Amino acid sequence: MTDGRRRGVTGCTGRALGAIAAGWLLTRAVLLVCVFGLVTVPGPDVTSDVSVIYRGWYEVLRTGVFPVDDVTWQYPPAAALAILSPSLLPFLDYTAAFFVLALLCDAVVLVLLLGAARRPGGSVRGVWVWVAGVPLLGPTAYARYDLMVTAVAVGALLAGVRRPGLMGALVAVGALVKVWPVLLLTGVARARVWWAAAVTAVVVLVAALAVPGAFGFLAHQRDRGTEVESLGALVFHVWRLVGDWEGQVLLHYGSLEFLGPYVPLVSGVALGLAAVALGWLVLWRLRAATAAGAGLGAVPGVVPDAAFTAVLLFTTTSRVISPQYLLWLVGLAAVCLLRRPARMTLPAVLVLAATAVTVLEFPLYFDEVVASRPAGVALILVRNALLVAAALTACRGLWRAVAEAGTVTNPADTDTAAAVMPAGPADSRASAR
């Protein structure tokens, strides 16, 4: 083994693996104890989405149609796969099977991250982000299907190192389960990834056309308001706290939202901010694609870093920031920190801090948030400030990374092959072929 290869695996020693395994087993045992109700967690029952809402959708989907009459169904057609997945474990009831599958997806992500961390130039810091980040969200992590989508996204980014076709297919599947994985393509220049994503998406969408109501979710998403945990919601929280706002908080399209004066205006501003975020990403990509004549893929780690930044931007500016959205960011941050040096270290730390605050505002003190009491407003303010800070620092890191393009001596061996970490000797030969 060469000195370079030996240095590449120092971060993944037997002792480190033992600590990671122990940390994962202990924290996941706590999560299972919580979701199975052996310990009562204060606040709303986070498992009711599985036992009531998901189970209801499951019964409808089993009949061969989508639940178009339910306004809480706001997901692309392939989301049906996640909702139907507990049928893979027929010896368990629906809710228990869902939790077990969430655990299995969690374990798959861990194994994928460990495999990547053991490559030359790899780091276990990304693995620790996943081990620590998921339980920071509390039982919500296992009580939503977002963990399954995050597993697909992580798999897509890691597959892109050697299998761009598989990356594209996984991106398409993820996007047709919950839209946001399409942002994984933000930093991808290789045509094979885009073609694989496009072909897979077309195949899945054509198949979905045969099922009644496959695209009914579009109208439900369009009519969403300003959810109480979003950045824009702070306007109404503060207004209620210091003044007499005439609106109210109601269960609307499956979430608690502000309804009343100026809500459409704030929702419009949120959409405007999302448009600004999109414009910035387009500008970055144009600049990166021409920097030093090296091309977009000439910067090691650009694909996961760009994906992480894009998801951060659109999550932060969204009219809805549900607690489980933090799982997306934790998963992408974990991939970003698999390589050394990692330019997304500070944004990743800020995301972990935001995740820890999120479990306080939901479920522990959610009543305080809904009522716009000082403690609830403070939690939303801190959590959203952390997300804003993470998004801005990620943008700064991604923008500065473009300057690195001019330092790459052999652009032909970059792009997706350098997406997660610098290639070792074997990887370089594979890229050359």
C-alpha cells in the first residue's frame, strides 16, 4: 500500500468504525423506542402521519388509483412507492413495517457513506454527520418517508463517482418521489447523467399515466399558504406577539398555516426569493462552466456541494419548512464532508445546529410556536436564522470553488468522477477508459 493510499484510509480505522457502529446503534435504538411508543415524547404525536395519513393513502393506492380527493396528497406519482413499501413486510402491521423500513434505509445510507469514506482521500466526518444528524431530529426522522428519499439522493451522489447512468436514474426516481432530488443535477455537466435522468423520468411518468389521478397533486401544491415554521411566518409571529394581526392559524392542505391579511403577499415574497435563488444558481453554473476554460466538472466535490447549496436555498425560501426537510440537508451535508478538505464544513455544522433546534420547536414546544408565544417565536427565529446563515455560507463556498477550476491539470478526468472526492489510482484509470 502506498503512503498516499495509507493516508487516505487513516480516518476510517477499526476504532473509528467501532465508535460509528456504537453511536448508530445506540441512537437508532432510542429512535425506535420513541416511534414505537415505549417512551412518550412531549408534544403532538409525530407517528400519526404514518398510522393515519399514510395508512389512509395506502388503502386508496391499493385499489389502483391516487388519493386525489385528499388535499394532503401533494406528491409526485412515484411517492406511491414509498407509501406502498410497508407491504414488503406483510408479517408486520403497516405502521411497524414503515418504521422498520425507515431503519433499513438509514442503515443503507450509513453503509454507503462508510464505503465512500474508506476510499483514498476520504473522511469519516461525513459519516458522523449522518450518525449524529438523524437522531437530532428526534422521532420525526422515522415517522416520515423523507428518510427514504434522502437514501435515494445519497445513493445517487455516490453512484455518480463511477456510474453516471445510475446516478441519473436515481435522481429521476427521487425527483418523482418528492421533487427536491432534481436539484442534485445543479452541478452536473456530464451528459450521461442528464440523459439517464430524462429517460427514467419519461418511463416513470408514462407508466403513471395509466393510474387515475397521478397528477392531481399539482393543484394541491399550488394552493399552499405560509406554514407556521417557515421563514415568512416570522412576519406574522412577531405581528401577533407585539400587535393585533387579524388572521389565524388553521390546518390547511395538511399543515398549520397562517391565513388572513397579507399572507398572499408574504407567500409571494417567498416565491420571489426562490426565483432569486434560482437566478443565482444559474449565474454560478454559467460562471463555473467557463472558469479558466476547465469546465464545470473541474472542481473536486462540486456536484454534492452544488446539490447541498441548491437544496439549502430552496428549503430556506420555501413557504413550507417542515421538520423532516432537515433530513435532506443532513444527508447531503454528509456526502459533502466525505472528502478532505471539505468546503461545506461550516454550512454543515449550521445545519446540524438547525436540526437540533428543530426538534425543540417540533414536537416539544410546537404549541408555543402555533400560539406565537415568545418561546416558540424565539425557536423559529433561531432555527431559520441558522438555515439562512448555512445557505449564505454555502453560496460563498460554492462561488469561491469556481476559482479552483483553473488549478486542475487534467480536466478530462474530472466531472462526475471527482464529484465526491479526488480519485485514487484505480479510479483515475477507470475514468481514462
